[in-house]
Amino acid sequence: MAKAQEMLKDPQYMAAAKAKVAELEAKDQARGMLDAHGRPVQGAATAAAMSGMGMGGALGGAGAAEPADWELENLARHRAGQLNSAELGMAQLKGAMQVFWGGGGRGEGGRAVA
């Protein structure tokens, strides 16, 4: 704890840390992860994760930044009180799995999944 307090009082360390944070924020803004005010863009992290898994824009449509219809329906049900947070998460996971696996309980290449 003493070392952390020492680092926080070091102006050279703090200048380097602030520069690193600014660099990371600039990269995330350029990638569309943060808006102009430094706030996270809704759905951007999910889209980036899905494209990193080789799913491209499968879940979000054009550019993978737009939510799918089933995502919006689940959110509307959550806001209306029909789903609690856990149920919303499960509904979103089920929808994503259906998109990824192609629905019908079959995996890639038509293999049955349990």
C-alpha cells in the first residue's frame, strides 16, 4: 500500500500513467468503443468480441454495432418487467447461440449438440 501511495505522489509516474490512459482512450475511440465523451458505446464490446471469434456481423447486422431484433425484444420485455436481469442475460445468450449455431440444435457442419 505504501508503494502505491508513493507512486501516486510521483509526478513523473502520474504523467506517464495519464499519457497511457489518453493513448488507450484514443485507440478505443478510433475503434468505435468509446464515444466523443469517453463513454462506452453500447454493443461495441459485444460486436468486437463476436468479430474476434470469427462471427463477423452475425449478431448485430450491418457492422455488428446494431442490435438484432431478438435483442431489442428481450430488452423491451426486461424494461416491461417481464424478465429480470438473470432472465434477460439467459435470453440474450440463447439468442446468440441460435445465431452462432444456426438454430435447430445443430452445431457447425450439422453436428448435433447436446
